Amino acid sequence: MGYGQGLAGNALSGYEGLLAGQQTLGAQSAGALAGTGTQIGQQVASANNNAAGVAGSAGLYGANAGGGVLQGLSSLFNKNQTASSFGGNVGSLGSGVNFGGMDPSAFNFGG
């Protein structure tokens, strides 16, 4: 019986050596996959951060452009006085009219 046990022990020892090699290979593969997964995750996060920055900048640019348009339109509509060829500004009737130094009461407007 000692001879049979020796043969079985030798076979088991070789099998255990093969299993140890497979264990090492599995651990190395798992480490490589984990490193690759981490790297891909970091690249995706970086790309998302860059895209968010670009989208934010585009949004601000668009908002500033829209604000500039609105400001330009408001300055157009807020012009309540226009330049007069007689000098000064003509605003609403009777205000801001420059008669070139003449007294406006000298004019007879049918009153």
C-alpha cells in the first residue's frame, strides 16, 4: 500500500503545481482587467468633463450673444430723442426743442 500511496501523492503534487500556475494566471488576468477598466473609466470621465466644459462655454457664449442682441434692441427702442437739423434734440412735443436762440413765444401757432 505504500507504493500506491506514493504514486497517488506524486500525481497530486503535479496537479497542485498546475493549479498554482492557473491561479497565478487568473490573478494576473484579473489585475490587468481591473487596470484596464479603471483606465477606461478615467478616460470616459475626462471626456465627459471636457464635453461639459465645452457645452457650458457654448451656453455662456449664446447667452452673451442673446444679451447683446437684446441690449441692442433695447437701445433702439429707448431712443426717445432724435437729433434735429435746427440743433439740439427733439423729444416729445414742446420739450427739448431748440429754436436756435429765438424766443418760442415769438412764433404764432394759431393760438
